[in-house]
Amino acid sequence: MTSAIGRVPIGRNPPIGRVVVLLGAPGAGKGTQAQILSERLGLAHVATGDLFRAAVRDETPLGLAAKGYMDRGELVPDGVTIEMLLERLAKPDAQAGILLDGFPRNTAQAEVLDKALAEKGGQVDLAPYIEVPEADLVARLGGRWICRAQGHPYHELNKQPAQSGVCDVDGSDLYQRTDDQPATVQARLRQQLGALDLVVDYYRKRAVLTVVDGRKDIGQVTVDLLAAIVPAIGSRG
Ligand SMILES: [Zn+2]
């Protein structure tokens, strides 16, 4: 890994907290659960997208490095993202640990993360996977319709109009944007699921994977996740 950023000597770092990697496909409810779990468990919720935007906005050395890559139209290297994560881990609110949401996205990133944590005496303690079958994900992600007049949103699963195809508010036609059509949703999802499956396998081999049934309602999924996570993160150290 090459980085313009100098490394802080390992010996001066405080011990690293728990690291929980929450896994789930788009539409599996991962972001919602991450928010609830981080509050219940006292772990900092670290969504890499937010981390990234904050570093660029605050013009930290890492943020500037990342911005440089983006300005040149290049992907930000995993090494830079990892350095940002490690910086985040060192913040006071992350002392108990972090709940990672949205990283790693592929096995290369998972390997880099493992190495970086190991150098600091840490590890991924648990990787809970909110599993939802592909067909359910397509239904969740692809059931969105909006009205032509004002864009009022509807959903086949949980917010149907009183009269099929007609907006309750203004009576205009409902339509699906290309992005929300099942074929588009399914094609996009397939790509993402391919990478996710490999990451799931990676953590299964590391014996830190735990699978939770994401077809249940939000409250029950939270209960199941807590039942899996609490014993695991309480058992180390
Ligand atoms: Zn409308």
C-alpha cells in the first residue's frame, strides 16, 4: 500500500475497539439496522460514504488525497479509505468500537482491512449478514411508482394508491422511472450481489460470519442481530 500519509507509530495508539462489519444487499435494511444497533451497543456507526464526504469537506490530509483522485477521475485507492477508517477508529466516540456499514465491498478490501487492523492489534470481531433472497430484494427495490404531476411516491409493497395507477393526491397517472423498473433493479442488484457473496464467503472462512433472516420485520431483525452480536463482542479481551 502506498500512501502520502505518514503512519503514526503503532506503539502510541490506544488499543483498538471492537469491529463489527454489517453485511447486507441494497434493500436488506442494513443502514436502518446499523443506526439502531450502534445506539444500542454503544458502537460508532461508520458508513464509509459519510466518512468520505466528511474528510473531503473538512479538508483533512486524507480527504485532500481522496479528492485528488476523484478530481482526476480515478477511484480512491482502498489504502486511503482504510487510513480514513483507522483515523475514525482512533476518535473518542469509537473507543468501544465501530459498526462498519458499506465497507468492505469486495474481498480485496476485506483483506486490506484485516491487515490494517492486525497491525494495530485489532480484528474484525463479527460480520453479521442480513440475508434477504434476491426476489424479495427486487420487490422491495423495484416496487416504486411516482405520479406524473408532482412526483408523489407509492410502493407496491407498503403504499399502494386507493385506485390502481392513479395518484391519491392529484389524480395524475403513476409511472415507474427506468431506475425503478424490475429489470433495471435486477440487473444492478445482480452485480452487487456477486461481490457481496464473495465477501460473505470470506468472513465465513474467517469464522466471524453470522446470518440473520432479513425477511422478518425490522424489530425482529434487530432482536436477532443483537442476540448474535452481544455475546460475540462481549467475549474478547
Ligand atoms: Zn401526485
